[in-house]
Amino acid sequence: MGFVKAENFTDQELLNFIKDDSYNEYLAKKADKVRQEIYGKDVYVRGLIEFTNFCKNDCYYCGIRKSNSNIERYRLSFDEILMCAKIGYKLGYRTFVLQGGEDLSYKDEDICKIVEEIKKIHPDCAITLSIGERSKKSYKKFFEAGADRFLLREESSSKDHYYKIHPKEMSFENRRKALFDLKEIGFQVGGGFMVDSPYQTDEDLISDLRFLQKLKPDMIGIGPYLSQHDTPFKNMKNGSYKKTLRLISILRLMFPYCLIPATTALGTINPFGREEGLKAGANVLMPNLSPTSYRELYSLYDNKICTGDEAAECRNCLELRIKKAGYNIVTHRGDVSFYKKMYE
């Protein structure tokens, strides 16, 4: 396998790409070539378990924000979480993503117990946590319990913009510090941001890309901003589908080794969004393993897809669609460390 050089775009080049829809095909072809040189046609699947929709935060864009009194709240039991993992394992998944709001009713020992038990039953699997900001001490406990990866989108690398979409009680500095704490502990770390979130400028997006260059993440998750009817931003315009695809391509070119998902949000804004995301350079999908009775309640945004499909239906549907798009689903862990070493 040859060494694929990471692109080092100037700010002006990035600005030109971000602003202009005519670059989509050009960037996608370049990005797909780079992705195939490293990962071939492989697409990694991660089983998503949305285990709580309680959250202590009040982010202005999010449907599970604490001030939303119209949502029915839920928490999966310990046994329900283990059952989701069991079902996912039978379907071939070897990575489980435990995602939830920042729900402090789950103490450190609760998260550790969940991680330890899944690892005990499925020792060949990776566990990714996506549970927001905690102390460095807590993160260390999770890592020692067996968690392998942690997803924490920085959401905005512009302080001014950050506080236009988050309340003042939240901390721009803490969010960024948490990502570097996770790296220092030894986690495979994922960052990311929304595209066209309210009040975001194209210059803000360039700041996001430059922050990721400092972070050197293993995973980068982006998706178009999508409005939710019970938030202060309910009347804001949804993010650009084409701009999101361009940014996936730019990320692949800047971070050739990264695991980049074609997100559910991309599939929500366009019926073929996930397939087009793969063609633009993405190489991860995250089908939902949560019980169907809870999926609509994890309403980060409106019209979320796949809320009614059973886990096996999701798996079979995805495999057919991905094959038709010219790619292959692979179920092994897909750790990025081997590839990332070439760029450090």
C-alpha cells in the first residue's frame, strides 16, 4: 500500500470549495480515489445504541435539550443495552456505539459496568462512547473499563459562533479540552461539526477544519444541520446537502486515514444521502440497534430515518444499498491506528 499524501489546502482554496457547488464532482472523485487507495471498497458498520435521551444541556439546536418538555424521556435498562449488543453481534457488528444525552444519572460506575459486561460477552468487539463532556478522571475510568473510542463533536471552533448555538452555561474551552484529554488517555477520538448550523459562516467552517488539524482525530463525523420543531431554532433553514458532501470530500483529502461516517442526517436530508456520502469519501455507516419503541424518542432533529426498522431489517437494507452503490460492508472492528501512524 502506497503512502497517500494529505492535502494541505490554503484558507482561500477551502473557501472557494466550500462556497461553490460546482466543485462537488471534482472533490468527490479525488476523495474516493484516496479512500480506495487506503481502505479499498470497504465500508465499516458500527451498531448504534441510543441508550438515553435525557440531557443536562440546553443546546439551542437539539431536540433532546433539557428544556424540551414535549418529549417523552427514556433510559434503556442494563439488560436492554446488553440485548442490543447481543442482537448486533449476531448480525455481524464488531463495534458498538453507546450514544446518549449528557445524562448524569449514569454514574461513572454505571458506564464502566456496561462497558465491562459487553467486553466480557463480546471480547472481540470495540466499544465507542458518545456521552458528552465528563471529567478527565471519568474518561480514564471508562478507558480502563475497556472502552476503545470516544466521539465528541466540538460543534464549533469559533467561540463567537459556539455561543450563538449554545447557552452561556456551557463552556467552549471545556469542550475542546475534553477532546485533548481523551487523546492523552489513549482513546481513539472522533470530533466533528454540523454544516450550516444557525449563524455559521464559511469562515467558521474553515476554523473547524483547522481545529481538526490540531486535534488529529481518528474519526470525524459531520452532517447537515437539521431543524427540530421543539427548539428555538425550529424555523431555521436546514443545512446544505451538497455543501456537506463537499466537506466530506475535503475531510478525506485532509485526513486520508480517518474513519468518516455517512451519517443518518445525510440520509434524512436526501434518500440516497448515505450512498452519495460514501462516493464523496466516507467509509463508515452506523445502523441503529436501539429497540424500535424508543427510536422516535431520540429526536435530535425532525424526520429521522430508520426509526421503524428492526435491527435485522436495517442491516439487510443497508447491505443491499451499499452493494448497489459499488461498496462492500465489512464487519470487523476497523481500527484506524495502523493507517494513522503513516501520517504522524
